Amino acid sequence: AGLLHDIGKVPDEEPELPHALYGMKLAEKFKEKPAICNAIGAHHDEVEMTSLLAPIVQVCDAISGARPGARREIVEAYIKRLNDLEQLAMSYPGVTKTYAIQAGRELRVIVGADKIDDKQTENLSGEIAKKIQDEMTYPGQVKITVIRETRAVSYAK
């Protein structure tokens, strides 16, 4: 039932039928057990659940669909979200570079050591997180890492 529950997403004959119902119809056509057919048809509540497998498949489908990356995003929307994350952080004074990494689940923010002190660095991380929370839509959570670095380089000749 778990393996076949989305088999109806590959419509052959009836594209107007919901995939769960089409999948159930396919399973019945190929003489699958009634409990399996019911679990396939009921995993989106299109038919009444009559077997113990049905709610198990429904819950597993929901867990699978909720995991990060499960739902394909249109590439343009994905790139736009990454750019929006970077631009949001760039809008703060003292920020010199931003990098959205880990598919947008992490934002690295580089600040000028001469422009922001250690305390302001901590505050900036929280401010960016709050602004992302308030203004953006994103899957899961976004980790904001603000990096303030001072380098001293000398050469002995």
C-alpha cells in the first residue's frame, strides 16, 4: 500500500480523476487485495477508510510530504527565495556579504569588523532572524550566522 499509494499520479486513461482514486482503480484492475486498494484510494480521504492500512498509509504520506525538500519548487521561485534572503540581510548597515547556503536553510552574513562590534553582531543575527520570520515564507527553519572577523597580517623579511 505504501509503495503503490501514489501510482495514480501517472495517469494513463483518466487524468481528471484524483490520483488516489485512479491508483485505487489501477490496483483493483490488477487484482490487488481489497485492503491495499482501500488504503490507496483513502490516503487523501476520497473514499472511506475500511482497513487498518488506510490510516497508516495516510499518516506516512503526510510525514513524507512534510519533510524538507519533498515538494518540488519551481526553480525560479527557489532562486528568488535565496536572493530575497541575501538581499534582506544586505539591507542592514555594516553587512558586506551574504550567502544563502544549504538550500536556503542557512544564511551566512559577513560584517565589517570596523563597522560593527561583538555585541552588535549578536543583535544583528536576532534582528535578521526576526525579519525573515515576519516577512518571508520558507520551509522549515533558517539558521542565521553572522561572521565578524579581524585579521592582522604582517611579513618578516
